[in-house]
Amino acid sequence: MKSSHIAFPTIKRILTFIGFLHCLCAKGVLPNEKLEKVYQSIVRIEVISERGSGGRMMKSRSTGSGVIVSPDGLVVTNHHVAGKATRLNCRLYNGEEIMADLLGADAMTDLAVLKLRFKGKKNGSQKLSVAKFGNSDNVKVGDLCYAMGSPAGLSQSITQGIISNLAMISPMKGSFRLDGENVGELVRWLGHDAVIFPGNSGGPLIDKNGFIIGINEVGIGSLGGAIPSNLAKEVSDELAQHGHVSRSWTGLECQPVIDPEVKGILVSGVIKNSPADKSKIAPGDIITSFAGKMVNARIPEDLPLFNQLAYGIVPGTTIDITGTREGKTMKWELKSEVRESAFAKEVELKSWGLTVRNFTLMSSLEARRKDTKGVQVHSVNRGGPSSSAKPNLLPGDIITKVGEEAIQSVNQLILESKKITRGKKDPVSTIVEFERNLAKLITVVKLGPEPKESQPLEAWKPWLGVSTQVLTRDLTSAMKLSVQTKGVRIAQVYPDTPAHRGGLLAGDLLFRIDGQIIAANRTEDSEVFRNMIKEYKTDSSIQVSGLRDRKPLDLNITLAKRPPPPNELPKLKDKTFEFTIREISFADRVNARLNKNQSGLIVENVEPAGWAALAGLRQGDLMLKMEGKTLKTVNEFQKLMKNLVKMKSEQIILFVKRGIHTIYIEVQPDWSNS
């Protein structure tokens, strides 16, 4: 399991336990030296991953465990830990942190293989502690076992238990799915009672001799489940070599036989136009021999063994199958095909406000489509171009045509979108054909740059430079003024403003402007004073009259132009880091008490689960520097950002002012979609 929320007392117990274990390791008093060596091969994995939601690829941070299995730095872990990673950082036993690359992941077995990235490090490929796979077929119920990992993203830990089950499966078929794959089709867990904490997933299950007998995958209370080492080694070797696992597809759907007197595998279903369908195998048939091997499934725990056999045959192989149909002996010949993944990789289309996928053979069959053409919508950005279309696109819709071009794949859709929007300054209304269930619909999606917001200009208006409060009847009564008094009280005088230069002070009471009564005595009259000022020209000289410390007050003040409010200042929505910045306004300087020479850019918005949010940037931060360069204008930021996109740096350092504090923020973007 990935690291998740744990109650504080639990964390406290974990910390105490881990501290105790480190003391044991330091003194060399783990049960034996072999276990201590494996303990030193444990890797804590910090993962940044992406998933599609709300029309965006949402970023998240998590932790898990892994184990080093080769001297050159191969690490085995779970798919659900690292299978969707865009960035991987591994902490070794000695505290050293090393980036890693994802070589491959397999959702059907929930396994993934990483490669530690030693290139460029001063010491090169250092000598690593390496764990070795044992033979899980030799494991017996009651054997001692040790679960190792990095719980809750903390340091290494080890818990002890015994093997309780050699063929544990999920009680509900299909209840454990990853990327559309049913993990229970192939995996029978080694059940054990060595405690598995959140964050331990991907760590090894070790026997008393220091060999890996499983890769821990699940933990519910005191019940743990590990992928047997024989299956884990077979899959991880193929992932390390090829980046994926090659499997056969027959189109057979099977279950245990119902009649206890009958031996074999019951065919419960045959997918239309599949190899099994072409071979005339039918539901109700009993398979007794498959590719020359006798097969039998009396209970659900037996099925993964048959599935391992069927999926493990080289695609394109002609398979001899023997069985029975209504008591009669049958023989079939079947040519297997390549089994594709259940789901294709999800891709974000920013100009559409969508995340989409290609169809695979499996997903097209599930959608009851005759082929894999078209692009399936997975999530929609509310308020984005596709959501604003009439009718709007919804998750599950299938885009089949854009303009005059039939769309067969995501890549084609991306190219066509670029062709439509290239060189355009405004959104382009584009006819889109799509399918929803059995209906074929058309809509118009406005693709391209976001329209610029039209804001009313305020800067030309005259300005005094104060904040005020209305002299209500309650206030005038409490201040022992005439109940007929109307006007405002100066609450604040902004620095370097006409009011400041003219001598106004906080606490002054104003009743008239150029002899005209300020007709304000109710809270809803808060705009009266401001509207009176607006009637003047920007360079006008006015006389304000009132009281200061109960003494008459008359001041002559020359008005000036109002400073641009935040909505009129240059602004940029950065789609790479997913945040919005703008230049500093007068109000920012006043409210944050910034001096007039303070440079920087205000962070106006940070998209949830974007790269900036993941790094810890917050709305209201003042960005002072990026990669050591001082930021003064949005234009400067834009130019610097273009260079950084070209360079595709692994990390970008921001220097930020937050309140009275300054901090460095490390942004680690994934440039693959830039």
C-alpha cells in the first residue's frame, strides 16, 4: 500500500519500533547476518505520479518500498506504488538519495521494476546490498517470515510472522483491479501475519535464510499478502529486459467445475471473434488438457495456475486443447494472439480541457465496439472548452471526427488540434463528431487560446488614497456628535498618496468636500465618499473639511490617478507549472507592507494537484526569483520560462516570500507533454 493517513499514536508506535530496529541493526543483532544484508537492500521510494481527473492530469506524491535485486541497481516494487510514476526518488539504507527510472510495470501482477540512476553521481555505481530471490514453491505453512519495508514513508522496518496460507486470493472476483486488470487472475498470495504497515507495499517477504519468498502487496490488520517470489522473479526479469510482459490471449473465460465428480476447467464464456470463438469452443465445455498439460480447477484458488499457463504461452502459438462437451470428448486447435493491456495510457489535451485514451483490444471489446478507432474521453474540465460546448462532452464519449478528419487515435487528435489552432490568437469554433452509447452526436468546441478577460479600466479615475468608514448614527451618538452629522471617518491613509501628502491622518472625520455635504450616515452609504471623489479630474485640487481631535479641520489636497488594481496588471497563466502570476499592485504593497522598491510576482492562483501545488507553492506567495534570476515583470518570467522549457531541467528552484518568511521551493516538472 502507498503511504496514507495514520493516527498519531500509530505513527508514534512505528517511530519507536523503527528506532529500536535501527539500534538492533547498528549492533548487528538481527536474527542473522543474512537478514541484516537483506535489510540493507531495502529502498524507500518517493513517487510523483499522475492520474486523470477533471480534464487534467492530477499530480500526487506518495511513498512505498522496494528491494534491490541486482548489483547494477534494479529495484523490484509494486505497480500500485510506482507504475504511474513520472518521477522516482529512492533512499538507500545509508541515507543516500538516488533518482530512478521506471523500466516497466505490470498491472496484472502488480509488479514494477526500477533502475537506480547512478550516471552523473560522483562515486558512480557504488557497491550495493543485494537481495536474492528464493523458491516460493518450497514455502510451507508455519514457516517463519519477515516483512521488510519503509512504513509511512519513514525509515526501514522489519516485522516477524509465520506463513499462514500458500494460495490466498481475494474472496470477491475482480475486487482488486489495477488499470482495468484483475490482479487475482494470476496472483495467489502467500498469506502471513507479519504486520504490513501503510508504505510497506513493494518491500520483500524474507525467509529465515535471507531469501526473498514474496513481494508484499496487501495488508489488512494482521493479515498480509505477498506475491510469490517465483512469479515475481519471472515477471520482473521480463520487465527489466523488455519493459513489459508479453502474454497470449485466447478469449476464454473460465471458472472451477461445478460437478465435484468432473475434472477440468469449466468454460463460462467465449469472447466473440476471439481465437477461442474461431476454434468453436463454447460456454459449458470442459477443458482437461491445455497445451499438452492436464488442467483442473475445483475451487477458485486453482484458477490462477491455469491462467498463468494460458497467458504464459508465446503469442501466435498454436495450442492443442482437449476436453469434453456434454460428456463427449472434444479436441480443439487454437492460435493465440497478443494480449494488450486493458487500458491505454491516459493523455491530457489542454486545448480541449480533457483527458483521453486510445482504445485497446480489451477496452474496445468492453465498450462493444467493432474496432479500436476513435478516442475515448476519460475526464472533463468543468468550465473548459469541451464542457462549455453545446452539447458538452462527457466521460465515456468517443471522439470520432474533428472538422473533416476522421479520428482514429490520440496522436492524430493532437496533430489535428495543433493544425486547427496554429497561429490563432482566438479560439477556433470546431465541429466535433462523437458517439455516446448508440447515439452519434455533433457539437462545436472552441479550441485554442483562452479568450482574454475584459475588465473595466479603473486606473484613469481620480484617487485620494484612503480607506473610510461611514459615520452611522450609532457612531455619531457614541462620539457625542450631532445626530444630524453625516460623513466618513478616515480608517487608513495609504503611504505616498494624495491623502498622505495632503496631511490627512487616520481618525480624521470628514463632513464636506468643497463645501458639499458627504451624505453618508448608513452602512449602505459606503460608496458615497468614493463616488464624490470620482466626479473630479485626476489632477484636481479639493478642500476637505471636518474634525481632528474635535478641532476644525480644513485641508487642500491635489488628487492623482488611481494605481492600477490587480485585475488590470499584467498576468500570466502558466500551463506547465499550472499556476497564475501577476505583477505587484499598490494594494499588495500596502497589505503585505512591502516597500516601494520590492520586486517579484504575486502568485494569484495555484491549480490543485499541479506541479506548482505539488512543490508547495501557495496562492498569495510572492515569487522573488526563479533559478536565481530576480523577477520583476510577467514578461521577464515568460522569457525565462521559455528557456527552461527548452532546457527541460529536472528541477527548478523558486525563491519565494511567504508572509515574513522566505523559502526555497523545488519544482520537479515532467516535460514529456511540453
